[in-house]
Amino acid sequence: MDNSDNCCICFDPLLGVENKKLPCNHIMHYFCFSQYTEYCEKHKKNVTCPLCNLELQITIENPRSNRACCYLCCSLIFVLFIIAGIAVSAYFISKTTF
């Protein structure tokens, strides 16, 4: 994986979550970008791309509503991994002869 596969704000992989593509083509997690724009608004700063400083014309969104969605999605993915793990374990146990 190269750096373009990671969020430029938190450096975690971009896969598996909603992403935001800016006009300059830089991509980051939607939640990270929402937090960044909230910070800019709070400190009366212009919103720019965190990588190339391209000034962005955006409307500030409430990131807390997205946080609930991210939490729900992550929880669902976690539960699915647990179920898949149980299913795989059950399969191998059924194939094992004692």
C-alpha cells in the first residue's frame, strides 16, 4: 500500500469507510475531513486541503451525525467478522476427525 491508500489526516487505510475526494483529487476519510472542517470553523480559518492547501468552498456539516454512522458501520463489520470466524471454526471442527 502506498500513501495514496491512506487517509492524509489520520494515516489509516481508506478502505472500508466512507471517503471524501477533494477538487484537488486528494482523498481522506469523510469523518476525518468533517472533524478538520469543524476545527477550521471553530478557529475561524479557511478550509484548505490538508496536503496541498487548495482553498475549498464548502458548507460545514455536523460531523457528530457521521460519527454515529461510522460507529454503527464499524460495529456491524465487527459482528460480521465474529460470525464469519464462528462459521469457519465450525466448518473446520466438523471436518476434523477424532
